[in-house]
Amino acid sequence: MGQVVMDRGAGGNAGGGTSANGHGATRIKSYAPATGELIGEAPNMSAEDVRRAMERARRAQEAWGALPVEERCERVLRFRDAFVERADELIDLLVRECGKPRHEALLHEVLVAADLATFFAKAAPRVLAPHELKLHLLKHRRSFIHYKPRGVVAVISPWNYPFQLPMRDAISALIAGNAVIIKPSEVTPLIALKAKEIWDGAGLPEDLLQICTGFGPTGAALIDAHPDFVVFTGGTATGRRVAAACGERLIPCVMELGGKAPLIACADADVERTARAVVFGGFSNAGQVCISVERVYAHREVHDKLLERVVELTRELRQGDPSKEFVDVGAIIFPQQIDIAEKHIADAVGKGAELRTGGKRKEGAGQFFEPTVLAGCNHQMTVMTDEIFGPIVPFMRVSTEEEAVRLANDSQLGLNAYVFSADRDHARRLAERVEAGSVLVNDVLSNGGTPDAPFGGIKLSGFGRAMGEEGLRDMCNVKHISVDRIASQKDPLWYPYTEGSYTWFRRGLRALFSGGGIVQRISEML
Ligand code: NAD
């Protein structure tokens, strides 16, 4: 929708956005960002509604969590089959509510979610299976590790991928044996409701997956209802508030926050591939991607050729209403992003950057901003330091790769990064030095749809990981069960403490641990 309007009943409507808290509103109205037309409404749920949802979720989770993991996987695959079957409905709604191109609704939302469900359904029986841990010292005991469902997982999500992101976390949480309550963004509430309709239509337990639509306070109420785990995806500012609320209640959480992905083009980078990657990575989903290419550091050997080609390719992009035609770049989902884009451009141009193409909002119906390329940027400009989350790619010329790495790391954010070079081994070594949760060599964005690998940030981009074995196991409490190997009535480590046993242990300390001691030798052997 892009634009959020809170229905205050007789009091009339008040314009809003994600910054609006929705106090007093009974409904959220959703408008198509590409046309401005009203496409639907969702309830603005109260704290009491959320508490009731939590109670129902707890009851539903008991039976679900007791099922064997294989059975849970089989049921989640039933949900996958149902949403693949109804993909056109989902795609139509994604195109309307987000104004995103049909290809992106299909590939980056529905297909990615279907693949993730398939991957986790296959991996979970192995990843979540109890296993024995060989203890290095206490050989008289056996240890077993079990992965137990946490209980109810709260998934709080943003508006840029309103199907894929909440489904990513919901599907892994469900497979791990949890119930899930999703608080979708107030900017795109209808997609989550459609997902729920499909879940219910597939005959799956109604209270196991619930949607609490609403503004920020509904999200806050969800944390207040004390879920067992919170997966928050959104901006860093909101993330701080959510993490603080979780901290107060000691609720473990994952924070998937903002990004400022650098792209380093080395002197030997293939100009054509790098240019196409910059354009796709910068303008996919109209730049509203947490892992968008948000700044380019191009070695002086390739800078001019790369910039020229990026400008050419950007000018070839077709932008428009994706519900009417096949376009490359759609609308701006959340209207405030247009103001943010304009501020970045004014700041950069005011400080000497050159506007090479784009730079303006489109007049007329709908929220569109031209794909924009800026040259001659530097770290005095906000466009190089702050998250843009819109269709702007700023370029900076660098003299050495050292300079590129130093500038790439000169950021408070660290979600994704990209390195382009003909020498893959060299690129990998550079990638190791770039401070980010994930670094792709000669590619962009693809790890957002790679369920096999952990995804997440460092620094102010957050902590914890979605996806990968780490992400799936994080949906569980890890339980250690330790069992005796030999029956005995006494244990030498227990009472009584005698002088004799002390002398024995004191000698043992040296025998076990000092240089080349038994423990070290055993560790070396294992
Ligand atoms: P946002 O932080 O404004 O909102 C995210 C969600 O938090 C919404 O559902 C909102 O209603 C809810 N919320 C707001 N206040 C809350 C509170 N006090 N307690 C609980 N919930 C609350 O983010 P946005 O504008 O919807 O999304 C854009 C941001 O998301 C960008 O910064 C982007 O980088 C980030 N993002 C990160 C990832 C990732 O995986 N790291 C993915 C996509 C988007």
C-alpha cells in the first residue's frame, strides 16, 4: 500500500506511516502504492486481542510440539503446496499492495518461501535430531543434546518483503515445533492475512499460525504478552526499542535490522557483469531491500567504464505500475522513503556529488522515484553513510583495494557486502576482511533466498541468524541431558572432602593439564 491511513470511525482518517502509532484507530486501510487506490482493510488489534491470541497459540503449541519432526515437516509442506497452488492470488496481491514487479513477487517472495519450506522440511529431521556429545574429560558420563521447541515465537516484520520475510521465520519456527504469531507491517497487512487464509484453507491447526495486524503498539503488546522468542525484522531504531523490551522481560530475540551494503569493484572486475549487478542490486524492489547495493567503491582502473555502463543500463530500466505491464522497477511502498531519497540526493549534490541519472519523484498517481545514480560521492555525504532504502546508487572512486576495504568497514551497519574481481581467491581473501554478516563474490542479493546459509548482520545490523542450520536450531531451546555410564553409589567428586582426596586432586591437576598433560594429549588425539 505504501500509505497507511488509520480509520478513526466518526473522527475521520489521519494520514500515517510506519511512524504512526495508530492510537485510537480501529482499522488499517491499505492503498496500492502504484495507483493510490484503496485495496483493503485490516483490524488494528488491541493488547487484549494479542493476549488472547497468545493464549490460543500456547494451547495449540502443546500438541504440535509433541508431534515427531517428520510429521510437522509433512504438514508444513502441505502449506507450501497450498501457497504454490494459489501463487497467482499471492502474486496479484503482492503486486498491488507493494507495487512490486510480477517477477519479483514470484521469484523473491513466493518461490523463495516455497524453497525455504522445502529445504527446512528436508534438513530438519537431521538438524534437530538428538545427538550424543563425546565429553573430553568426564568419561564416566554420556551427554545428549536435544532441540526442544521454544513455545510461541513472535515474528515482527517490515513491509518490503511482506510474504517472504514473515514466512521465512514462521516456517522454520513451525518446523521446530513452535506456534507462531506474526505482527505484519501496518504498511502491508493484507499479504499476511492472505497467507493465513491459505494456511487455514489447507486444514492446518488454526491457532498455530496467527496474525495480529496493527501498528507499533500491537507489536509492543505482542512482546508484552511474553512470547518465548522474538524474531524482529525492521529498522535499527525500532530494533533498539524491541530489543530493550525483550531485554526487560529476558525474552531471547533475533534482530534483523538495516543494511548499507558496500560493493567493491576491484581493478580486474568484469565491467559488464559488475554493472549489471550494481543495477540489479541497487534497484531490485525499487531499492527497498536490506541488502541492496547502497554504495559502490570502484577502483580507478574500472571506475569510469563501470559508472558509464551503470548509467546506460539504469536509463534502460522500465518503471511503472506492475499490475498493468511487465516493468523492471515498481513503486515506492512506503511514501516517506521518497522524502528520505530526496534528502540524500540534496545533501550529496550540495556537497559536490554529480547526479548522473534519475533523481526525481514521478508526478501523477502512485508513488514512484526514478532509479538514480550519483557519482563523485564521499563519506561526508549521508548517502554513503546512512541507510537509503530506495533506488539510489552512489559511486565513489578509490585508488587501492585497501582504501575500498577501509571505507566499506567505515560503517555502523554490517549486513551484506559484495566484492567483484576476476580472481576469485583474491576476492575471497578481501571478503574475509569486510565487516558484514555475509559477503558475496561476483553476485548480489542471492543470499536473501539461500535457506542453506545463515543470514544476519553484525554491528547495528543486528544479531542472531535467520535461515541455515543455525537459524533453525535457534528456534529451539538446546537441552543437555547427561546420563551415568557405570552404576556406583559414591562419586569421588562429592563429599566428604578429605585431606587425602585433596592431595590426590592437587596432583591430578598437574597430571591432567600442565604442558603435554593427559587432557591436552587426549584433545590432540581427538
Ligand atoms: P520498522 O522498524 O518501522 O517496522 C518493523 C515492524 O516493527 C513493523 O511491523 C512495525 O509495526 C513494528 N513495530 C514498530 N514499533 C514497534 C514496537 N515498539 N514494538 C514492536 N514492534 C514495533 O521497519 P520498516 O520501515 O517496516 O522496514 C524497513 C527496515 O527494515 C529497513 O531498515 C530495512 O533495512 C529493515 N529490514 C531488515 C531486514 C533484515 O533481514 N535484516 C529485512 C528487511 C528489512
